[in-house]
Amino acid sequence: MSPLHNDRFLRALLRQPVDRTPVWMMRQAGRYLPEYRATRAAAGSFMDLCKNPQLACEVTLQPLRRYRLDAAILFSDILTVPDAMGLGLSFAEGEGPQFAKPVRSSADVAALGVPDPEVELRYVMDAVRTIRRELQGDVPLIGFAGSPWTLATYMVEGGSSKEFAKVKGMLFEQPKLLHQLLEVTANAVTAYLNAQIAAGAQAVMIFDTWGGALTPRDYQAFSLHYMSQIVANLNREAEGRQVPVILFTKGGGGWLELMADSGADALGVDWTLDLSEARQRVGRRVALQGNMDPCVLYAPPEPIREEVATILASYGHGSGHVFNLGHGIHQHIDPAHVEAFIEAVHELSPAYH
Amino acid sequence: MSPLHNDRFLRALLRQPVDRTPVWMMRQAGRYLPEYRATRAAAGSFMDLCKNPQLACEVTLQPLRRYRLDAAILFSDILTVPDAMGLGLSFAEGEGPQFAKPVRSSADVAALGVPDPEVELRYVMDAVRTIRRELQGDVPLIGFAGSPWTLATYMVEGGSSKEFAKVKGMLFEQPKLLHQLLEVTANAVTAYLNAQIAAGAQAVMIFDTWGGALTPRDYQAFSLHYMSQIVANLNREAEGRQVPVILFTKGGGGWLELMADSGADALGVDWTLDLSEARQRVGRRVALQGNMDPCVLYAPPEPIREEVATILASYGHGSGHVFNLGHGIHQHIDPAHVEAFIEAVHELSPAYH
């Protein structure tokens, strides 16, 4: 593997000194970029794009050609894991994800096994290897997976949901069955992330998109517990370096202290709390990643720059902050506004280091 | 007006002693009830039902005939106000609300006026008067309105939104224009709630469904500021009694202390924080209303009862708690499960008073 030229991102996640705040964006390889839309159109379906390592590598690298980003993130989807568990994933155009075989009964859960990442998810591992080769050590590559709870919401509902009626029905009515489902999913995610690390991922992030839909008690029992289990079983070193783990529960601002005890190196934070408060609450236990409202990017460059300044000031001096949005970038954002955002972090953050 | 036989709800909102914890449900007059669906089908469209005071009264009273609830809530919709401001509201079947004339430009904002509630919203005031008459003092009637920020999201987007691209675009790009829109909307809401109180509403609730989508700073400037302004301008006494005001920001658990300073008597709380923590944070300043996850009602009676017990224990001893869900009841809930919920509050709560 090529030596890493820019390790600012990895160092900030471990709260080691950096010269400026590193920056990347969730969903940075995405529909707001015309070159992404062109590659996606040529590939066929969204899953065709995910399953083609060369094209997945191409879209992963596209934002890095435009912007001075400090990390690349594997182009993939959190639902590759339940797909590999045999649930039959498809994306109907404009409809969101759908599973042909949702998980509803104890027989459905019992039928689930842990996929071999180098077999059923080989296309992801090939993408990781291809991207690492093509990156030539420019910036680190982030691997990722969905949290067991978040994956379970899709697996039980059969797709996206606003109310989580079926999965929460299972939670309250058959908590043991849901725990069984979460256990096997956690094992699948652990194997999947370890395989990504073995293939070349230099940091990993666990996306708990729907943990914030739970009560504090259920969050701990049905989401955080399994994420902590995964974190405890990851290979945290590769190529002679530490592999930092980032944990992101959207809407989990109330539970930062609990998350800081998960064993993760860093926590993702959405825009509903100030980084100053977040930092004060987690102390020196973890780094923080976030937290600009993605909607700020609808604004012209000047307000974007002001918001960047506000967030940098809110975190304050010293390492331990990775600048990011508080959620994925929206598809109708002007790429020039992204440029203004990234450049503002470059320009304004050295004063804090 | 008939004298009030059961004032438990009003007393709890003012933290006065009660014999047991009062209980009602957001959206208790709704689609989970077969008798609601029958009335709704006979009425025509959803707005036809809202605009017919006799039918609005009928569906308001339906849940009270089934369950031992401690309050009735006016059957209406938060979007009646922007409709009366001339935006042309319709509900396409299965599509959610739509405005024919969304607010986008400064000319659009300048064209908005404050409706006269007894003229443009006469049908709501007639519904309030009809319901009060038919209630015969059994339980108090709650009036309500949407918060200016929440109404503005619909007014600017033209309907429901997941990303709030247009209204947040306006927030970051033309904050003064958005403030102008919020100001006139706040004036409209103030007049509307005062008219409801004059017509017979015995408590009022402000629904800030989308305040939780903002940053802490923007929440204060664009949502809480206008709610506090409304609260300050309400007529807080009618028929010789205090008219309590409840403020509910969904996803606003991080900002309870700020909300407690709004002048409201009580705060609605969703299920993402424990009532024990909420109570500790707001102290004796306000009462609390909530906070069972509506999904608990998918479970059978026994887990429902356990959850009620947990929430009662979490709030603890003494007045100042109104039992409710943390959001509106879902449409596919079994009415027998609601019965189990309400009865559990009746049975288990006296021990705390």
C-alpha cells in the first residue's frame, strides 16, 4: 500500500495535534455532482453502481478531484449487509430501498446467517482494494456499515419507514426475537468491518441513522449495546497504524455521554446541539465529527463561511474535531457552494491549532 | 357555559394537587377509530370535516365515549391558519397537505395579512362553541395552533418536507424575509388562539412539530422567540379560571431549559428523554406532558401497562405531569390497546399523588 501523505483526519480522530481541522462530507460521492450522475446513469441501477468495484472507485474519487477533502469514503450502501444475508435488496426508482424477504417471524430470524465478506460481499472488498490503490496514499479511506438497530429497521419494515411500526412492534412484543436479529446482524457487521479494514479501510464509521427514534432505555439496550459489541471486536490496528472508529447516532445528542463510553474513538454529531456543549460533555474521551446543517449549503458562500466560523469557534482550540455536515449532503446543492464550504475550513481553521 | 366536572388536567398543568395523573392522547380523534373513519368518509375530504363544526364536534367527542380521558382536543389542523391567510390548502388523498400559493418571495410575504378568526376561521370558532356545549362540562377542551416556524415550513415548502430545503434556504439566505413571515404568522396565531379562548377553549397547546430540525441558535431565533411572543400576548384567563398554555417542540429535548423560560405553563416532551431527567432540568418552572412512544401501543396490554408504570415512576411523586404520548397516535393501532393504556394510567397513577 502507498504511504499516507495526509493523515490529518486520522490524527484528529485520535486527538493528536494537527495543523488545521480536517474536513470531509457525508455522502460526498453523490447526486449533487454532475459527474456522479453521469457515472450512475451509465452504470444502470444504484446497486449496479455499488456492485461494480471500478465504478464505485470512480465515484468515490470524484469529489476528491474537485475539493481539498481530507478523507475518501467508500461508495456503498448500509443495506449491502442485509442483502448479503439473503433478504433481496432492490431500489425502485424514486421509491427507496425494498427487501423482497423482510424479517418478521422467528423462522425468518433463525434463517439468517453471517455472510462471508470475501464471498457474498466480495464486490465491496474489491472496491476497497481498488480505491486504496487509486488513492495512492493521498488521503485515508473510510469504511462503514449501518448499526444493527438501523439495519433491523429496514430488515423488519421491508424498506424505509417513518413510524417504525413493525420493528417497534417487535421490540415491545417480542424483544427476545429482536435481540436475536440484532445479535446476528451485529456479528455480520463486525465481520464486514473487519474485512474492510483488512482490505484497506483506514478508519471505520458506524451509521446509526435511526437510533434517535428510540427511548433512552431502548437506545441503550437495542442500539448502543450492539454497537459497543462491534467496536469491542474490531481489529483496531492495520498497516502499523491505529484504525479509528467513529460512531454516529443521528438525533442522539441526548446520549453523548453514553456513546462516549462505547469504546469508539470519535462521535458524529448532528446540528441540533452546539459542539461547545458536546465537547464539554464528552471531555477528553472521544473526538467529535460534525456538525453543520446540510441546509446551510443552500445559502451563498458568505453565510456558509460565517457558519463555518461559528462551528470552528464553538469547538474551540485544539485537536479532536473533524469538520463535517451533520447528515449527508442533499442532492440539489450547488457544487460551488461545497467549494466555498471546504475552502472556508481550510482558511479559518489553522487559527485553532 | 356548564361548570367543569373534571379539572384534573387543568390543575396538573398548573402543578396544583390532583388525585391521579390526568391523561389524553395527541390525535385521539383520529383514524385508529372506526367511528372516526365512518364520519370522515361521510364528510368528504379531510378539510370538509374540519370545516363542518357539527362533524368536527362529533369526531372530537368520539374518543371520550370510549375512554376515560381527562381532556378533549378540538378536531382541526394546524394548517387552517395559513389557509385563512390565502395560501389555498388542499389534502390530496395519501399525498399530505398542499398549498396552491406557497410563500417564496418578499412580495408573497408582503401580501400576507392576519385573518380575522371570527370571519376567515369562523368554522373553527363555531366548532369550539359547539364542542363546549356538547361536552357539558365533562372535561376541559384544548384549543391549539401550529408554531410560526412549523407553519412557515409548510408555507414556504408548499407542503410537507423531509429536508426543508426551501425554508432553510430562506433562513440562511434571506433571514430578514423569514423573520417577516414569522412575525405576521405569529400575529395570526396569537389572534387565532385568543379567539379560541374567547370561544371556550380552556387550555391551549402550540405544536412546534419541526422546531427540532433547527440548530440551537436558529431554534431560539426562528422558533422559540415567536412562540414566547405568542405566549406573552395570550389571554390567560377566561370564565374565572387560568387558561394554561402548553408548548411542544418535537425533538426539542435538548432545549427544555430554554422552553421553560418561554412563559408557558407546561412543556410537551417526546420519548427521547426520560421524564425524570426532564423534571430535574425544568424544576418547578413548568409542568410536563408526555411521553410514551406511540409505538408502544402496537404491543399487547401487558407491555403497555409496564411502560405506563415506568413512565409514572420516572416522573415520580407529586403533581405537574399530564400523561400523553410523545407524538400523535398512529392510524393502525388497535382501539383495545388504547383502552389498556388509559386504564393503566387510571389504575397505577393514584399511588403518586
